[in-house]
Amino acid sequence: MTQLFHKSFNTLSKASIVLGGLVAGLTVTTVLFANRTPYISLVDVSREQPVPFSHKHHVGGLGIDCRYCHTSVETSAQASLPSTKTCMTCHSSIWTNAAMLEPVRQSYMNDRSLEWLKVHDLPDFAYFNHSIHIKKGVGCQTCHGQVDQMPLMMRKNTLNMEWCLSCHREPEKFLRPREEVFNMNWKPSHEKPQAQLGAELVESYQVQKLTNCATCHR
Amino acid sequence: MSANIPPSVIRRDPVIGPGHTAGSVIDKISSIVLSRDIQRGWFLLLALSGMGVMLLGVSVGWLLTRGVGVWGINEPVAWGFDIINFVWWIGIGHAGTLISAILLLLHQEWRTSINRFSEAMTLFAVMCAGMFPLLHLGRPWLAFWLFPLPNTMSMWPQFRSPLMWDVFAVSTYGTVSALFWYVGLIPDFATLRDKAQNKIGRVIFGMAAMGWRGATQHWARYEVAYLLLAGLATPLVVSVHTVVSFDFAVSVIPGWHTTVMPPYFVAGAVYSGFAMVLTLMLPVRAAYRLQDLITMRHIDNMGKIMLVTGMIVVYGYAMELFFGWYAGSTAEGFMVHNRLFGSAAGAYKGLLFCNLLTPQLLWFKKVRRSLWLLFVISIIVNIGMWLERYVIVVTCLERDYLPSSWGDFHPTIWDWSLFIGTISFFLFMMLLFIRFIPMIPIFEMRSLLPKSQAGAKAAAADQSTDASKH
């Protein structure tokens, strides 16, 4: 009988075992890494908005407090976006002819909201409440990053569940005094490092490690 | 002469019919695979079951479009046909592993001609079984969450849940069964490669044979690998259905929370597995004229195994009733009452008919040797085992502790269509298997030949000496 396969098939068949394992392993690893890249998580990616609003200018430059616009952040689940009227408190008298602000004026005149693109958008199956986090001493900057240095809004954290859990499992590593919550530049002092301060705050604010599924997935 | 042969050899039917040589065994089995013409009956059945597979596609498609609400499941019966059919199919798979692993280790040589067939059955049954929990997820594309893979949620599956153990038990079972089946096939693929008439057949079987040349070294390694796999598969025969029974036993629902569950489930699995082997093998044996290779000895033995395991299952039923009384709890007692007289009482009576009364016929040798009766009994047992799972799942969930949370279960047309779809898929795969893969291990049959020839010669010699005495 003639030979059915070329002799190179000996090597090929053995190589295919190793290659098959490699390909399978690489595929899994690639998927795992891809899930953590900015391409998926949108960290450090600024996206186009109807008006290129600069937090750097308004917060860092002019020193406007977070709560001037995000009015309900201390009392409700939503921090809430300001109505166009809030923009117009200033922009009815300054930069009244700036082309960049045309959508704002249109919105005001036609009584139609500006449609911002939500940057920190949690999935609908996750319950989140801003007010309780602020009450327990989680700074704006802890989740949203140094907003006062962002010309355009972007994520500084992945919003992945592992990121939520990193704090829910060890809140003491991230807490700050309540009065420093809106401070963009707060850092723990040398006299009282985070380890000591965090433990004290957990005690005095009665912070629980809420890791039950139903805490967020209600 | 007769003193050398144990009397049992003579009295029993042979494992291989008389007059076979190594060559004739090869030809007989390989000709089914290598024949070029398509039998009309086979093709008709393939077309019919193919239609059923399309029904499966439609059922799954509709399920994915509309969600699991198309089924009859709702609180309190949140598990309906999906878990019933899952347990039923997994059980059917058990004959394969039992035959291939345990009977191999116990040197039961008669297993040889039925092991490949029932291993294939195991594989396809596990495929059918696996579909149900995956579809029950509602979003089957996220099924990989069942495995402990690193992920961006920093979450593990719930290792304390028996449902999680199920994932490991069933996937291990599927993997080991597939390996066992394939390793056993390699020498036969080589035979087919050598016997195939055209180039395509030679190349395909040649690839599948993985360079098998029948060298002594190959055989030595083959023996080691096969024995190791048998050792691995042996605990699986017991463990898989034990873990499946934990899905029920670990919960606190009256009627589920009993210690008898694991052995009762394992016996039921083997019982239904052998019933399915008989259901499929009897027609195949007749259609392909395999009476010489699958003899009355095999059929008789399978009947006996069904009888034994059936009696263990009946013991389980008796214990369920006993616990209902002995537990002294209102809920357990009511569970028994509800089972006997409640909404599913019809199913329970049917179950007693199928699994308690019918198998008693197997005590009689005449019944075990009547192909038609055995075929009918095997189908009744299959139905009975399905009813058993229906009764366990539905009666217990419909009526648990709180009357305020009672509710009824009504399967919808989509429950039935999916079930019929998986049965068709199973038959479809079996038909393909029969046609394209040797359904009886050729080389193992050949290895049995010297023994059976010695037996036949001895028997003949025995007769002739008897005759000369008179």
C-alpha cells in the first residue's frame, strides 16, 4: 500500500497539539486583557459632547463648587445634570456671542434640554446612590478622578464590578472626612496616614462592608 | 475433555456466534461503515429525526427571542421540564460509562460488543442533557460564567451550591466519556483506513487513526491508556448522578431533603441507561443482522441488570413513602399524601406501573429472551423514569411548606417541542454514528475469537464424546 500521508505529518501532528494549546490559551488571555483595555472600559477616553464643556476651566480655573451644577448629589441617588438655566445664570451675560455656546442658547430659547453623553453610565441592573456615598465620606475625586484637570469629561475608573468591590470590600482604604468630599486635591496627612484615618472613619461613620449581591442588584 | 471447561461456558450463549473468523468479524462490522449505498430505511429515519432537529432549532430560537417565559415554569415551580429532562438525559448516559468502565475492570467480556454503542449513546445523551441547564439560564451565551474564570467582576461562582458541582460533574463526565470513546476507536479507525476503497475515506479515517500502525508499542500504550481511563471513569458512574441528586437533596423542600437520593438516583440512572440501550440496540441488531455479534447472552444480561437496578429504584420509592411517615413532620407527611392523591397522582400511578410492576416480568427467562417484549418493556421503563423525575420535581415544588405559596405547573407547547427536539437530535446523532463509525469494536471482538472458538470446539467435542458413550 502506498503511503497515505507525507512524512512531515509526523511533525505536524505533534506540533498541532502544542499549537492547539497555545491558541486556546492565547484566546482566553486576549479576551481577559481586552476587557481591561480602554477600548472596552473607556478609561481616559474623552467623547464628543454637544458642547465641549470644560471642567478644568469651570472647576479648576473658576473654582465653582460641584454642587453648584450637580445640585441633588447630597440628597438623592442621582447627582443630576444641571438644566440649561443653570448655564445661563452666567452665560446670559458673558460669552453671549460665542459660537461654541450656540447649542446652549438654542436649548434655552426652544426649551429643549441639551443631550449630553453620559460618561459615567452604570448598567441599569446596578443600583447606585450618590447621597449615601457622600455621607460616608467617599470623595467625588475617588471615583470621578481629578475633574478639575479635565478639559473634556472622561472616565478615570473602569466602573467594572471588580472596581466597585475593591472599595466595598475594603472601604477604609478610600474614605476621607466628610468635609473634604468635594475637595479635588485632598490627600491624607503625614501625621494621620490613610490606614489610621480610614479605620477611624469606618468606626465613626459606621461604614459597613456591603458585599451582598442584593446591595446593588436589587 | 469436558472436565477442563467450566460448565457455565457450555450452558451460556456464546459472546460471538459460531463460524466467525478474524476476517469475517472485520468484514461484517466494517462493511456497514464502508458500504457506498444508502439504505432506504436509514435515510428515512435520518430525514424524520432531521425534521425533529429543526423543531429543536425552532424551539431554541423562540426561547431565545422571548425568554424562558415561553415555558410553563414560574414560581413556585421554577424548575420544570428543563431539570426533568436534564436528569432524564444524564441518567440515560449512565449505561455507557458503566459498561465501558466498570464491566471492563470486572473482566465482563460480554460487554465488548455493546460498549461502543452505549458510549456513543452516553455522549449524545450528555449533549442533550447539557442543553437544558444552558437554555434555562435564559442567556446561554454567558454560560462561561459557570466556570471559575478570571473576570472583571472579581467574582467566583458559588462553590457551595450543588448546581455549581453539577457543572464540574457533568463537564468532567462528558470529557472522560468522549476520550474513552475516542481512544477505543483509534485501532478501528486504522482498520477502516486500511480497508477504505477511496482516497477521501482513507485520508479521513487516517487522520482519525492518528498514525496507528498496530505496533506492539502502540498496543502496550493503548492498553495502559484504556485502563487508566476506565479507572478515571469508574468513580464518575457513581459521582455524576450523586451530584445531580444533590441538586434536590441539599435543598430543604419536603420530599427532596432525603439521604436516599444519591443511591436511588444512581440506580435509576443505570436502569434508564440500560433501557435506552435496549430500545436502540434491538432494532439496530435486527436491521444490520448483528445477531452473531450481539447475542442473546448480551440481551439476557442487560435484562438482568435492568431488573437489579429497577429493584433498587423501587426500594427508593418505598423509602420516600417511609420517610414521609417516619419523619413525623406535617410537611413530609403531606408530601406523600399529595404525591398519592394530589394533582400529579396520575403521573405517580403511571410511574408505579412502569417502574414497579413492568420490570417484574424480567424475572422470567422467557421474557428476557423475547425481543419484542423486551423492547416494549425498555420503552415503558424509559417513560417510567421520565415520570419519576416529573413526580419528584413537580409534586414537591407545587406544594411546599406554605399553602400561600402553592401553585400548579402546566407545561406549554414549547416545553414539549424542546423535549421532542432533543429526542430527535439524539436519534439523529445515533443514526449518523451507526453509519459512519463502527458501532462494535472490531479489534476487541477479534480478541474474543480464540476464546469463543475454544469454547465452541470444546462444546462440540463434549457433545461428540457424549454421543459416543451412548
